[in-house]
Amino acid sequence: MAKDDRSRFSVGSDPVTHRGHNTITTVGNKDSDKFIETLDSSFEYQVGFIPAGYEHRPDLISNIFFGTPAYWWLLLEVNNITDPFEGFNVGDRILIPTKI
């Protein structure tokens, strides 16, 4: 998949209606689930540590390493973080995919 094509929803999404609003989700989608299951073998990683000023900001970290804030979600996925306000604390060790 080309770098520009890889968004959170390019790996699988389903339209759903919730409380009268249409949205798209990756939850329970077989393509998204397969992507998550193969994270260990899908990427090469480097190890990083969260510096002061970047805590709780996967968008800023994404911008440094990938040249765009758009891959914030990938940093959450590979580091098994569901809430960036609970993870990405100063000094936390994180994995950063080197080839996307």
C-alpha cells in the first residue's frame, strides 16, 4: 500500500448508524482486526522515549517521524495505547514504525 493511501480507514472500515448519525468504524472489521493482529510482523521499529513537551501528543510525534500528524493512530496501535491522555507520558518507552 502506498504511503499516501494508508489512513486509519484504508485497512478496513464499516459504515454504522449510531443514535441517528452515520459514521465509519474499524471496530470489529475483519480487515482492521487482521491489521492489528499482524502489527509485530508488518513493520520494523525503533525505540523512542517521550520527551517533555510531547506527552499525550501522538500527533506531534507522528509529525516528527513521518512528516505528518496523520499517523497518530498508528503510534497508538503499535504501542497498545487506547487513550493518548493515559499513555505517552514523559519518559515512556514507545515503538516507532520505521517503514510505513
